[in-house]
Amino acid sequence: MSASDKAKNKLQQLQGKMRAATGGAIGDPDMAARGRGDQRIAHLKDAGEKVKDAFRSRRRPRRY
């Protein structure tokens, strides 16, 4: 996984946490739900990158 993709995913997770907390604090359930959704999307992106990385090592030819 590239460092920039990982950073973007972590930033999106942080933004989701902030949005969910803000929505909970001001009593806006729609904003809180959008924040939780942002967190889940970032988590799924991160998991997808990890799966790609797991298979990437198998595609490289062996050097003898």
C-alpha cells in the first residue's frame, strides 16, 4: 500500500470520527450517520489495499 493512500484513508477516518462526534453533540442524527459512513468507507478502502498488497508479492517473479 502506498503511503499516500494510507494517509488519505486515515484522514477520511479522522474526518468521519469528527463528523460523527459533532453530529452527536449537536443532536443531528444525519450528520452522525454520515460520519459513521465515512469511517466505514475508509476502513473498507484500507482493507482493499491490504488485500492488493497481499497478492502483489505473489505476482513478482522470483530471482535466483
